[in-house]
Amino acid sequence: MQTLIMNNSDSFFEEFVGEQYLQKPLIHIAIAESKPTISQAVLQEIKKDNRLVPDLCSNYQQLVQTVSQQSSDLILLGKLEDLNWLEVCRRCLKQWHNLPIILLVDQREVSDFFRDWAIERGVHDVVSIHPQNVHLLQQALIRHTLRGTLQNAIKHRRELKGASVEKIDTLTWEATLVALNRLTKYSSCYLGPLAIGNYWHKSHQSLVALHPSLEYWKVDYQGQISCPFISEQIEPLTASQLQDVQTWVRAFLKECERVIVDFSQILQAKNLSADVSKLISPVP
């Protein structure tokens, strides 16, 4: 990407960072957001500093084209209609390993729990773009693109180092899918497919807000579970993704126990496969 140096600006960045910031190059930012009202609000904030070069992307295909053609330095990731943010983040990190991603959320308050959880999934920060907070976006851009706090290379090395450890005690996506549907089959012998489908769906809905990786998994009305993105999953589940599935299974079993009190014990007495047993195991 061609580097241009700007010598004049009236933005508040100069006061915040100091004259040393004057020597910084242009920063190309890809804004991934399908809702025009939100993308325009973000765009207005970014345009307050003439060193920031924004590109709007309303879907994932546009985002890929923009990042590839403009060599974007940063992605501001809002809501895209065609993919959830977890999948967008996963694909981007797979294609551009060290490209920083800041997740934009419309909640007024961002809890430390959710921020830490999202950072563990690959984003570098979570920023509220609630109308009362959108002005804080510039400070986030300073913190993450202009002051060198991302430490991408270090983080990436840690992820690569941890990946080999996680593979030891986890499951592939295919094995997890098979195990979930075997659990549905076992359970349907006692409660019927419609009830099982309802329990899977109810437990999924109750957990997905706190465990967004469960968005990868879908369940139909008879309890058949699918994973639309399974063909794209090369690595096994991470430890945290496996724990999310185990939490979902635990919640499902509790729903079943409302009807059959010792339902979990009945299942464990069966000759379950090792993968199903792993999913039933208590979450560490």
C-alpha cells in the first residue's frame, strides 16, 4: 500500500498523541456494517481525522475485496447480514493472520466478561457505538492503530503455540456433529423427537448470548443438529468451543431431567461412544 504523510490536521488526535503522530502514515480502515444508519455514524466519526481512510463494506464479499485491494490496516466489524461476527472474524484471521479487528456493538455498556471473551476469539477490542458512545471510537483507533498496543506477532505466536495443546483433548467438528446427533438418537428413545428438538432449541437459545460460538450449530424441530460451516473448519474445536458445546449439552440434559429425573444417569449407563461421553462430561 502506498504510504502518504500528512502535514496538516485540525483533529484532536494531535492533542491526544502529540506531534509525533504527525509523522504517521494514512490508516486504511474497512468498515464492515450492513445497516446504513450505523455505518454512516461511524464514517462521520472517522472522517474527523484526515489521516484515516475509510471504506464501507455492507457484506462479506465487499469486505474481502476491500481488504485485498486497499491493503486495509484495520477492520471495524459491525453486523453483516450474510454472516455473524464470529464467522467473519474466523475467516479474516485465517486469510490475514495479523490484521487487527475491532468489534463494534450497539449496546451502551460492554461488560468485561464479553470483552475478554471476544478478545479470546480473535478481535483486538470491543467498542460501543451506541449513539452516546460513538465519539469514543476515535480514542479506540488511537489506542489500537496508532500507539502500537496490538502486539499482533506476539499474540499470533501464542495462538500457534496453544493450538497444538488444544488439539490433544478436543474433537473435530465432524466428530462433534456426529456425537450430538447420536445423543439426539439416544434421547429420542425416551422422550420422542419433537420433545428432544424443543429441548435442544430452548437450551441453545438460552445460552447463545453468553456463548456466541454456539451460533455455528443449528437444530431443527426434531432435534437433528447441523453445522452450516463445517466444510470450512480445518482445525478441531478449540478448548473454549468444546466447553461451549459441553455447556449446551449440559443445559439440554437438564431440560430432559424435568421429565425424567435420572435421565443423565440412564444415558451414562448405556454403551456410549467416547465422543458422546466427552460431550456429557462436566465442563471443566
